[in-house]
Amino acid sequence: MKIRSPLSICLPLAIFIAACVLSLPTLVIAVIWMTIGVMALGHRSFESFPTTGIRREWLRGYRSACLWFCHLAWWPWYMRSTIQDIGAQIGMSLHRTKKTQNKGLKSPVDRGSNGDRD
């Protein structure tokens, strides 16, 4: 089992802070990303996240806040099955819409297409 290093746990927080300091657009993107993460994962308790490869000292105290931030930053990983389901539903809907539009395009040929005037 590979132990996760403190650097790999603290890196999302460091990137978030750098993005916030860098410029206003990256601040907005970072805040939106983390807001989506909170909305997607906020209902889960901290204990429900995997702890394999994480030292015990990261599960309690101030270090747990950094670990919690890391989990929130990686929210697409935890939501991948839900994202795949939603993507499949959107794909099927688009496929049905495209089929419906193609059936509508197979209408009879216009009378005025041969150059004759009515």
C-alpha cells in the first residue's frame, strides 16, 4: 500500500491559494470549483472518505482540515459514477433529438426547386 505524502495532500490547498493570489479570473474559477465540490460532497461525513494510504495523524486535528480540502478539490473523482450517469442521460437525449430532427428533414421536395415560377 502506497502512503500518501504530506505534499500530495497539501498540494490542492497550495494550488488554490496560488490561484486566488494570481489573478481575479483564477480566483473566480477556483471559488466556483470549490463551490461545486462543496455542493457535490458536502453532505458526506469526513469519515466516509477513503483513508487508505493516509497516515493516522492526518485524520485528526488541524491536518484534517487540509485533508478535507484535498477531498473537496478532487470532487470529480468521488462523483465519477454520477457524472457518467448524467453524461449518458444527456447523450441519449441528444441522440433522440437528433433522430427527431433528421426525420423532419426528410420532407417532400419543394415545388419551386426546378426553377419554375408559380
